[in-house]
Amino acid sequence: MIRQTARWINPESQHQFDMTPTRTWQNTAGRYCPEYTVATVIGGRQQQSQGTACMQPDGNWQIVS
């Protein structure tokens, strides 16, 4: 899963998002928490951001930074 990019294109706006996990760790509750980068293309301009999300017991992801 590390460095495997997932692409999503918003069907309404056609904005493109590429999310790439860069490092994975477990928090004190034992939850899987990947750090990631997101490359976004909006109006032909690329922007990058970074963050961390942790998987919750119900399978959903919670952004923690």
C-alpha cells in the first residue's frame, strides 16, 4: 500500500485528486495511520498537501493532521 497512488476525479467538477500513502504507523490505540500526500489539479494548476489519517473501528478514516 505504501507509495501506491489512488486517483479520484470529481464527476461534477472534473477536479483530479491523487493520494499517495508515504509512511504507515500505529497510534497508541493500535489503529492503522498512514501519512499521505495529495496532488490536486484544479483549473489546470497542481497543488500538493500532506496529512495523516487513522482508520476508525467502524472502517471509516479520520484525518488527524
